[in-house]
Amino acid sequence: MSSLNTARSAKDCRTVIPFRSRDPEQPRPFSCVRPIAEVKKNCGTFPGVEHELGWRQRPAARTASGIALGRWREDASQARRYEVAGNAECVTIELALRPMDLSLAVDGRQVYNGKAPSGWVHITNAGSAPSAEFRSPCDVLHLFVPTGLIDGVNNKGGALPLSPDNSGLPVADPAIERMAWLLLKSAEFDVPAADLYVEGISLAIVARLCSRAQLGGCASAERQGLVKWRLKRVFEYVEAELSEPLSLADLARSAGLSRMHFAAQFRAATGIRPHEYLMRRRIERAQEILRTTSMPLAEVALSVGFQTQAHFTTVFRRLLDETPGRWRELRQAGCSAMDLHGERRPSNR
């Protein structure tokens, strides 16, 4: 990313003032409400989500509350391994922006191994040393949150559970997932609106996680999510049979549970209903086909498990605000088209 003293692009002729960060040793309590004028003064021209120089390398820029935002994105398919030392100053929130295959360990103990869905959330507490092996392309958003910010509302010594529901399973919280997508749009706003935009959404994500951490003990006692091996089996079954008309009974059978128990445990583990997860995976697969082939839309619909083109179009439009044909036209014309992960990507042409 270019220097904070320069504009983001040649078309951006705004005067950019160097970012002025708050003293990290004295983070402002999360519960404090700051006047907008003060946020503007402290936030300066925060650049938004920066691409990390290495996996989980915290960017230098901070929001007014001290949060740093980084994105780690790779298109490689071969396995590669990363590890970083523990950071006693911040809690790291990791949000998956696309499905990926990975193994994640914290302080040498494996906490997840398998295919993580889009929207997967994991939290590494301050001082813990994470390592990961990615076995597929990956796209993740990291929020590096000062421990003092969490102390103001959590009363847990700046700590959060390894996942929002205390289970350690890949939790796909729809609200957090949507907010992560919105953070990627910060470049569309002018200064200082972009600063306020990033600050507000970042704090909303932290507040959401703190709230779930406080309620997690009760929630996990009432609703147990699928155990890891069952969840992995369901993900693998969906990937292998995505072109087929799958029912709730089919998914439940792959997990070895009744339909009623499976539906409740799947939602407890992932944050979304089995049907919604299936629809999202069908559309993600359809996007790959639309991007890389000229296959007729009716054939695309059948190849990803829809029985009719009309149903395919309805679901595609609901998730992406465009019809499949229009989405493909935008890509082919070199225009930006909405991705299912909440960003607009230019055509590869």
C-alpha cells in the first residue's frame, strides 16, 4: 500500500494528512462515547483495510480506538505454512472472506483442521502464538484489537473465547460476516467519512463478539453445535454432491443424525441454517463457472444443483443484487461486479 502521505489513487486529489494514532499504552475504554469532532481529530486519514506484508502482520495504521485492520489474500493452491509470535498488546480476530481449507493451531495446540466456510470466525487472545497451514486459496480479514479496548466491557482481562460461542468450532455469525464485507468498502468513502465508517463498523464487530462472549456459556449449554468431525463430513459431502438436488435429510444422513437434531446443531455451529449454507455454496460455485467459462446460464444452473434457471436467478439476485447474466456481462466488460463476499472485483480481462 502506498504511503499514508499520498492519495490512494491518481484520481484522488484530496490532501492526505498523516495518520495520528493514539498512545497504545493508554487505549481509551470501549464504553467511552467520543464526539464526532474528536474522532475526526484522532483518526486523521485512516487508510482502511491494508494488505498485510505477511500473514497476521499487524499494519502500522490504527483507528481512533487503536484497532488495526489487515487483509491476507493468496491464490495459491499448494500447501504453505505460517507462524507468528504471540502479541501481548492485542487480540486478533480472524474472519474468512471465502471458503478455504486450513489447519490452525494456537500455542502448538490444533484448534481447527478442515474446510472453513465463508464467514468463519476465530479469535486469538493476547500473548498466544498462532500458526496455520493453508491448503487452498485464502482470503481473510484480521482485526487487531487492543486488550484495553476489550477490558472496558468484557471484564475478562482482555480475553475472548477461541470462537464466539465458546465451542472452538468455525462459527459463521451472519452479522459479523456482513460487517466484514462492509469494511472492505471503506475506499468508496471520502475523508473523513471513511474514517468514521471504519471506526464504527470495527467497534460494532468488537461489541458483537464481547456480547457473545458474555452470553456464550449459557448459549453453549442450551445449544451444542456439531462436533468437528461431523461438521467436516457435511462440508465434504456438500462439495462432492453440489451438482445434485440435496435435501435436509441427505445432509443429516451425512452427519449421522436425525433431521431435527442436525438442523439445530448445524445452526449452532455455523450461525446459519443448512439450506442457507447450501445456497451460498451453489452460488459461489456458479460464480467460478461464470468467471471462467462461457457456459449457458441454464447449464450453469443445473451444474450447481438448481433444478430451474428461474430459481438459480432468484437466489443469485438475492445474494448479489444482480442477475447471473448481468453479473457476467459486467465482468466481461471490465466493470466491477459484486462478489458473494461483499466486494466488487474488476474483470480479469
